[in-house]
Amino acid sequence: MKSMVSRLLALGWIIMLFGCGGGSTPSNDRLEQAFAQGRSGVWISGHGTVVRELGGTSAEQRFQVRIGDELTIVLRRDIQAASRINVQPEDRLAFHGRYDFHGGGGTVSLTHPDPSQPGGGGWIEVNGVRQD
């Protein structure tokens, strides 16, 4: 019985980590490297967990996102160019955008589709669902 409970918990954890979409979670390697090197203007993909929604404006939504034990970033969303997204603390995010370094972790912006940006701009996925 204990083994069955352990297996069910492990399966639930896998589903929560990777969502139901079957896609893979983007690596944080490029983001962590840009932070370690103090680089800005770097297009990155990554994933993390929402810590909390930060105050924004009528044009922008901001989230504090934990990337790992040692890195927390601010994820910015232009809600004039893309829809507002609903997130709660502990939601899993995957994202693509432009990283700018600051000593506290950094900021990822341009997380909305934009054909004038490299690769067509950015995106955010919440719990495995792409938010355009």
C-alpha cells in the first residue's frame, strides 16, 4: 500500500512539473549563464515557480519568479500587446523573452508575440498552457 501511494505521488509530481501538454520544460542554463556573467539583452527561455504577482501598471503585469534555490527574477508582461494572465503563487511557468541583468536576479521582458523581435518575440506558459 505504501509503495502504491509513493507511485501515485511521484506520478502527480511528474504531471505537475511537465503539465499535460507533453512538451518539455525549457532549460534554465542560458538564463543562469547570463546572470552569472552579468549580461543584458540576451534572449532566453526558462522555467520557474511564481512567488507572487508584483504591482504593475495599466500597461504591464509583473511577477516574481523563483528559478532555483539561488535565483529569482522579475517576469514582465506587456498587457497592451498581449492578454493579462492569471497566476497564483506556486504556479509553474515556462517563458521566453529578453533577459536584462541586475544584481538582484534580473528581469525578463518582451514575453509577448512580436514579429519584429528575434524568433517572433516571447511567450509565457502557465501550468503547461501557452498564453499569447
